[in-house]
Amino acid sequence: MFLQNCWYVAAWEHELKETPLLARTIIGQPVVLYKAANGTPVAMADRCCHRLAPLSRGRLEGDNVRCMYHGLLYAPDGACIEIPGQKAIPRIARVKTFAVAARNKLIWIWMGDAVSADRSLIPDTYALDHPDWRYRPGYVRFGADYRYILDNLLDFSHLSYVHAATLGGSDLIAKAKAEVEPFEDGVRIRRLTLNSPQPPFAKPFLADGTNVDRWHHYEIRVPGIMSMDSGIQATGTGVPEGVRNNALEFRAYNLVTPETERTSHYFFALAHNFAIDDPSTTEKLHAEVSKAFAEDEAMIEAQQRAIDETPDLQMVVIPADTALVQMRRILEAKLARERSTADAV
Ligand code: FES
Ligand SMILES: [Fe+2]
């Protein structure tokens, strides 16, 4: 069961340049995405209404899509506007369309009723399109329920273990206590890790040998949108007071979109505001963070397999689970609200 009435990330904008008719399954629904000539994104069900062939195997003709099975032509609003060899077009000859928006290099999609799609609700990802920040867009497909990916993001104690060789570097992150504050659409988390050895991924950018203070301040909102302010600077130079002093600063976005009940899209970016004129810095950081997310992928997929093999085993909740318990509650409440609204209609 997935939330319908919310914005999901459907794609990076550059993907629509590389693949003019992009097929992507989102919350179990096959969708085809493309850009009209004026740059406006279009999303429609990836099923021709005739014999259900995927429109993503079709051909873009201006702003319209032609199914390349028997040639039906569709306008961006989903209406069939041409049936070869036939004058009259039945009114029911159309495919479902979805509200979409391009924002900060991402394509967002609203899977619920398009009339309720409020663009002001698209989450803020400003650093993805800002002159002070650099990043490379990343993507991984996880063979797991998206909620286990959210659990992972909601508890950074795993950085000490899963990411010992990349983002972590010591067990101090797991020992640091996170402040957790729920809000209507998700959870805010603040974690300081003081006087820690340098994390492996940041060593090339830090002065030799100094211990560091780190902050991870982030929010995760439904359906699976994480945005984080994080950074690293020399120990004792003001991190607990919020003073940024020769810091390595990051804005991280980890954007999780369910594909099916057991697979998920994971879009990510680690934006940095130092050495922005040095593309090799961006490349190195992207390579490190990609390695880290491959570490998450291996662990979460193994966890998913283990859960599927022994579905009756209970999980033991510990204090580190506070944020993920809160998030599940918020998600469940929103799902229940959608269900009751749907039942009332
Ligand atoms: S299946 Fe698309 S035209 Fe026949
Ligand atoms: Fe992780």
C-alpha cells in the first residue's frame, strides 16, 4: 500500500534527455515520461489503450506519442488523437496522465488525482540547482521495500558499522545521541559527533591527522524525501555552538521512491560548497558516496531477504529506533487518512 497524494521523485531531469521516452514503474504503476518541445515534462500510463503495449516502446512525434504497435497517436493530455485507417475516435480511447513538475534538476510526479497536485508542496532541494553548490546526480535501484531504506536513513548509528570504511570511521556516531523531533510530514533529526577520527571519505579534504567534530542535521518527510545539512570541521572550532569555521559543508538529498512492494528507486546527491571549481572534488565525493550507498544496498537487501525467509520473527525495538518508529506512525496515519477518504467517495 502506497501513498498516492504526494510528490515522488520520478527521475533526474537529465534522464529524459538521454532516454526520450523513459519507462519507470512508480508505486507499482508503469509510467512513461517525456519532455514536450517547450521543456514541460509529461507523464502517462505506459500502456496503450488499444492492446496495452508499452508506450515507452513508441515514438515521439512533436509533443505526441505514437504507439509503435498499431500506430495510435496520443496527445500529452492522454487523449488518442489518431487511429490509422479510422476517422472516428472513441472518447474512451485515452490513457491516464499524471501531474508532473521539473524542479531543481528533478522530475517530480503526483500519482494521485492530478487536480489535487499542489506544486507548492514539492520539497525544497535548492542545492541541486544553485551556483554555490556542486554534485553529481546518483541513482541506485534497491531490491527492498522502501520503508527499510527509510529506516536506514532515520538511524545514522549504522554509519559506524555499515560505512566504517567510507562515511563512518569510528563507533562514535552510533554512540552519539540523536535529537528527534516529529512534525506533521516527517521527522527532524540532529546529531553531533564530537572529537572523532576523520571519516575515510573526507580525509583527502582535511588537514592531516586532526580530529574532527561532525554534524548531521536533517529531515525526512513522506513519502521518502531526505534533505540534510551536514559537515565536518576541526575539533573545538565551534560545531556545538553552530559556528561554521573552515568546515567541509554538505547538502545531501536521498530521495526514495517505491517501485514495487519489494523494489525501490533511490536518487541521491551529495552537494558540496568547497572546491567548487575543481571537478575532481565532485567526482571523488560522488565515488565515495556511491560506494557507501552500495554498502547500504547490500545490507538492506540482505535484511529484506532475511525478513522474507522468516516473516514471523519479531523485531526488538531499541532507543536508536525512535525516529523510525515515529516515521512509520506518520506514514501509517497518512495512509489511513487516504484510505478513509477513498472509502468515503
Ligand atoms: S497496442 Fe498500441 S496501437 Fe495497438
Ligand atoms: Fe547508509
